[in-house]
Amino acid sequence: MAEAESTRQMIDVPEEALTPREIRLERAAVVLRWGAIVNGVLVGLLLVAGLLGGLRVFPDLFTNLQGLLLGRAVLAGDASLAVVIFLTLVDISLLLVLMVGVLAREIWTLPAIWLVAAVNGLAAALLGFLPALITIAAAAGCWVVIMRDMSAFRVNPVMLKELRGRMRGVRAFIVLTIYLGLMSAFTILLYLVFTTSTIQATGSSAVGAIGRVLFGGLVGIELLLIIFIAPAFTAGAITGERERQTYDLLRTTLLASPSFVIGKLESALGFILLLLFSAIPLQSIAFLFGGVTELELVLSFVILAVTAVTLGTVGIFFSAITPRTLSASVRSYTVALAVTFGIPIILSFPLFNAFVSAASGFGSGVSSSPLVETIFIYLGLILVSLNPVATSLVSQQLLAEKQAIGLWTVTLTSDGSTIPLVSPWISFSVFYLVIATILIVLAVREMRKVEA
Amino acid sequence: MSLIIETRDLVKRYGKFTAVNELSLEVPAGSIYGFVGPNGAGKTTTMRMLTTLTRPTAGQAWVAGHSVTEEPRAVRRAIGYMPDEFGVYDDMRVWEYLDFFAACYDIPENERKRLIDDLLELVDLTHRREDMVDKLSRGMKQRLSLARTLAHDPLVLILDEPASGLDPRARVEIRELLVELAKMGKTIFFSSHILADVAEICTHIGIVEAGEMVIQGSMDDMRAQLTPHREIIVTVRDQETAERVKSLVALMADVLDVLILEPKAGRSRVQINFAGDDDGVAAINQKLSAEGILVMGFTEETKDLESMFMRVTKGIVT
Ligand SMILES: Nc1ncnc2c1ncn2[C@@H]1O[C@H](COP(=O)(O)OP(=O)(O)OP(=O)(O)O)[C@@H](O)[C@H]1O
Ligand SMILES: [Mg+2]
């Protein structure tokens, strides 16, 4: 027993003298990491400020902060604080993604660095979003470091290998055909069921409602598909290599662990994205019936893609820490199902109800003190943001009823004041991408360990 | 001669079990080093420590001057490793297999095509370029595996039983490949149970048993060390003649010992343990004929590696 355990024990590899290229990449990653850390400190400070401002310790705090951090936006002081916090969180996740990309030497990091800097520049110019400077500085610093060795960035070999295998022959084509066939059949079925049932009930059917049902049904099916495919594609990422006895081969090459993890993730997501994209024409049928906007299509796509990324990393993480593909799959599915189906069930109902009714403009219904009500609503937002289904429903509801795609406000029933909120899809995306990055980092750490 | 692989008192324990026990290995640059030992002797374990896959419990090891525990990446750059199990990717063509590993070694895309052509040419798999890896025969897989280890032009090849499970022809092919690679300046450190392979191509040899180095050195030293004297077998008609031979030869210079062996196929045999040179052997022959002894056979036993192996390994395999 003790022996069996000791053989499985792993220890960290020591730091070693790196090549000039590795030193450069490491340095670039450190720059980005510091960008993220500074942003994180800022978020912490702003949260404290929000508390102090909310308790009216410093009366002018919000206005001053707004003038400083979000000068150009026409928003209430507290709303702009929320926006600043949120934008900073977005920047943190972007910087973390860039950091992973740089360490894995992904070719897409090169344009992505510019993109992040440009988006931040835009936010600074349009909203006066001052913290953008932190991120721009980090991106610029990173660029200056990697500029001297652009050839370090390349197409990920692991992704290339996996995609070659996955796309070989007619198999991928057959999978795609079956998938689209099933989706079409489902659409038709949904259409038939819906029209006959509503016509029976009301004698006529609203065309817009058909569109909504079709669209919702398709997105739901796609979500289900992602929940089952994303972990399946990645849970064997590392265990599969171990089982095929290729893991040792890979570990004696110079392939860096982040490259391996990212490559596996990219190849899994590449195929899932292909499935998602190929279903877009089908979803567009819903447009024919009306009742669905392009914005909803984009929203659903973002939510599905983010779910796929995060569940993919969950699979990779368990693949790194478990010895066999089977147990890695079981664990990944458990997490995926718990997150997507478990959370809605345990979503503590009062919170959720308070939040949803607030979202639909009826006030929260929790009418004790403003503070309690605020906390309830924010907790509700957080809970909803943990779950893609709830996120989709609430985001869509907000879009339909309040025309709110990003920011919206709730009027508290207790004292009539308003509090700012973001649409759940945004907080959901930030939250899920941060989780994904953390899981990637943990998986990489696990891979770097050496058998003791 | 400089050492390209060196271990000092390398120890690997799994729980209480000691798989490798204070092993000190010295592989000179440019040599073909045969690492021989019975099953479970700790060959694979030693190689896994040298290839940075497993950490030693104690002791130190250097490959190309880099410590395997402190500079694993530098070590990886210097070695090409072929494990005893061939790692197959289903769903991959031969050239893609090499392309993938070349990419893992950071070889730029524009150089990879030529490299793959050269490697396939070297291991004689050019005609199999587009075939699926898992459909290759075992011998071909082994050659492809060898090509893979060469992708980044390493200094040392660490090959775990490259000839195991191959038919005689495939075994000869691998052997010839190894010799060719050695001519290209690579140091080859490989393990085997097949002593014939080792004897044929090795310049150096190390014999391990139960995790300990029994003996190591260059093949020539090894021969001299293990067979300190020559054995001459003289076959004569009967026992009486054998006695005469014994009494005659025993007095000659450099003769260590004379034994009368059991008669075989009706012929009597005398074994002469002789420490002299070739002239001395000729002198014995001459003396016998001068004395009018009818010699029916006069042979010098060559000690092969197999008997050497049997002699040094005591069968204490766990
Ligand atoms: N991970 C492990 N856990 C426990 N014991 C191990 C482990 N790996 C190897 N051993 C033990 O260490 C000993 C040496 O094994 P090793 O594989 O190095 O021998 P070998 O010389 O390569 O044998 P073979 O000729 O059969 O390949 C064996 O007794 C084996 O059971
Ligand atoms: Mg072995």
C-alpha cells in the first residue's frame, strides 16, 4: 500500500537555466501577469470604495471616482463604479489569456495583443476608462519583449496533429452530417409540436412565438451537445497519451506543457466551433418567423462558446490529475452536469426569484432594507452567472424586456433607489474564462511534475 | 575520452524495493554502449532516470554534461529516447508522425519536409511515407521510432531494447542502422538481453544485475578481463595418449594448468589453460607432433559473450 502510493507520488521540477527565447517569453508573461495583478489590486480597492461609498462614509467618493476613472460616461456615480470594476475584470481575464498564449507560443497571441490594446484604447477614448492604461502598458511591454523573436510564435503542433486525426477521411464529415440531420429533425419536430398545440389551444398561432421556440430549442440542444462533447474531447487529453504510451515520448521532447494543454484545448474547441457555426443557418430559420433578433443569436453563440471553453478545460484539468481516461471523463461529466443542471435546481429559490423578478421589472419583492435587497440581487446575479442555462434565459429576458445588452438598473422596492447591474452573459463570460485560465494553469503545473 | 553519460551511485527505490542500487555508469562519447542484464535488472529504470522521466532517489547523473535533475530541458535537447514500448498514434500517417515530433522539437516548418525525407530515407521507410503508423509491421515501427529520436539531431540515443520482438532479419537491420548512426557521430546507449547483438556491434558494455553494475568497460578490456588465459583443447585417440600429452605440456612455459576432460564421442580430450601468446600456442602444437603424438584436434576455445554473461551474473534476479 505504502509502496503503491510512493510510486505515484510526484514532485515539482526545479527551475533551470532557460534558453534566451524561453527567458524572453517568460519575461513577456511576467509583464502580462503584473498587468493582471495591478488590475486585480485596483478591483479590490474599488470594491472597498464601493462599500465606503455605499455606507456614505465619503459623500463625494463616487463622483470623484467617476471623474477619475470613467470621465466620459454619462452614468450615475455608483453605476460607473460597477462598470469600472467590470471592465477591469474583463481586462484581467484578457491579460491572463494572453499570458497563457505567450507561454504556449501561440501564433494567435500576436494579433490578440494588439486587439486587447486597441479595445482598451477605445474604452479609454470613448468612456474615459482610465485603468485601460494599465492593460495597454502591459500589452505594450509584452510586445516590446517578444518583438525581438517573432518566430517563437507558431501554429500549435499538438493542435495540428489532433485536427489532422479528427478531420481525416469521411468521419468528421459523417459526424457533421448526422449532427445537422438531427438538428433539422429536431427543428421540424419542435415546429410541428408547437404549431399543433398552440393552434388547438388558441385557434391561431403567433408567428413570432414559433421563431422564439425554435431558436430556444436549438440553443438548448446545442448546449446539451456541448455539455456532452466538450469534456469527452478533452478528458482523454493527457490520460489518452499516457494510455497510448506516447506521453513519455512527448515529455522527453522540448514541447512545453502550456503548448500541449492549449493545443489539446484548441483542437477540441475547433471542432465544437465548427458544429456551432454549422448550426447557425438552421438557427436563422427562426428569423423567418421573426421574434428573434440578431443580437440574441450573437449572445447565444458567445454563451455556448464560453461554456465549451470552460468545460473543455475542466476535462483537461481532470485528465492531468487522474491516471485513466475513464475516471477523468466521469469527473468531468460530474462537474459539467452539476454546473449546468445541478445549480439551477439548488439555485436557492428566494434569491433566484428575487433576482428574476427584479430582472423582469417587478422589483425584487424582498422589501426589508435596501442593503439586504441589494445583496440579494447581486447574489442572484452571481448565482445566475454560474450557470449557462440561467444566464441565457435571463440575458435574453433582459434583452427582450429592457433592451439591456450590457448594463441595466434595478429600482429597489424598499427605498426606490436604483442599483446598476450587468447582463448575466457578461459576468458569466468573465467568471467562466477566469475559471478556465486557472484550470489551465493548474493542469500545466500538474504536467510539469516529475515522477518521484 | 570524455564521458557523455555518467552516473554516480545512482539509486532508485520504489518503496522498500531497490530497483537501481548505487549504479555508476560511464559511457564515452562516440561509443556504442550495450547495457545488458536479465529481466528486472533495472535497465529501463536507469534509462528513465537518464531521460528525466523519473527522479533518482539518490545519486547523480549527467548527460552531455547536464545534470538530469537540475537541467532536464538541456538533457532532453541532447537525447533521443526510444522507450521499450512503441507509442502509436492511431490516425496518423508516417510523415505526420515525424512532422509532429519535429515540431515538438521546435524545428521550423520550412525545414521539416526535408528533414522528414532524410529521416525516412535513413531508416528505409520512404515508400511507407503515406501509410498509417499503426498499420506498420513491428520492425518498421521500430525503425520509424528510431527516425523519431533523430529528429532534433541529438548527441546521444538512449534506446530501450531496440531489437526486442523483432525477427532475425529486422534485428540485423536495426543493428546495421545503429552502426550507421554511430558512424554519423552519435553515441548510442542501448539495452538488450540479446548478447549476440551486443557482441556484434558494441564498443562498450555494461552488465547489470539486480540494480547493480556487475562489470563494465570496453569490449576488448572486457574480453581480456573475463578470459585471463586461453583454453586449448587437444583431442587424441585414447586416455593413455592423453596422459602423455598432459605430462609433456605441463612442463612448458606459460602453461597454467592441464586437465584431462571426460572423453567425448570415444575420443579423449585434454584442456590446456595457457597464458602465452600465439607463438606459444604454435610451440605446443609443434612439441606434440615432434613427440610423435597423433593429434586429432587442436582447437582454441573462444569465450563468447554468452558464457561471459553466465559467469558474471549469478542469477540473483528478483
Ligand atoms: N513504477 C514502478 N513501481 C514499482 N516497481 C517498479 C516500477 N518500475 C520498475 N519497478 C521494478 O524495478 C525493477 C527493475 O525494473 P526495470 O523495468 O528497470 O527492469 P529491466 O532491466 O528494464 O527489465 P526488462 O529486461 O524486463 O525490461 C523490477 O523489479 C520492477 O518490478
Ligand atoms: Mg526494460
